[in-house]
Amino acid sequence: MKSIHFTLVLFCLAFTSCSGHCKKMNGRALTLSLDKPEAKSVAIFCSLNGYAGQMLNQRKGIWQVTVPADKPFRYFYKVDGKTFLPVCPKKEKDDFGSENCIFEPRL
């Protein structure tokens, strides 16, 4: 069973490159990854901290941040100063005519 799971993960990574955006749960933390090798800076803005921007760490073109995942939150990114919303299953309109992604932990 482990080999099937591993194969599926490799398949997804190889053919989608995370589709630009990946989420990985690790206990009560969530690591968000954004595949933007051309970017010079990436920040996340989320409801967990009142939408104060937090810079992501970059390694080989993949930008990452780890946030608490014990309650729902809304978020979006700024890539080189421009708002970027990844493909996400749940979205909502914000007060500025744009949208935010919604993360809801499995309770």
C-alpha cells in the first residue's frame, strides 16, 4: 500500500509540479508551497495574523511557509508585489473586489 501511495505522490509531482500550489499537513501545522522560480519575493497574507504579510522562504524556486492548521483561515499571496490567488477548492469574495482562498482543517 505504501508503494502505491508513494507512486501516486510522485506522479502528481511530476505531472503537475504542485500545479503551482501545494499543501502538506504535519500534525497541527500546514506547509504551503508555491512553485514560482521566477519570483523575487513572495508573501502570504492570511486571517491568522490580521492579514499582516509574512515572507515565504525560497529554495530552488519553491517558496514555503508553515502556519498553524488548527482552525479555518483565509489567505492570498503577493508575488513580486502583485496579488496572486492559487487554485484552491474554496474561495470567497473579499472587501476589495478580489478573492481569498479558504483553508478548513479536518475536524
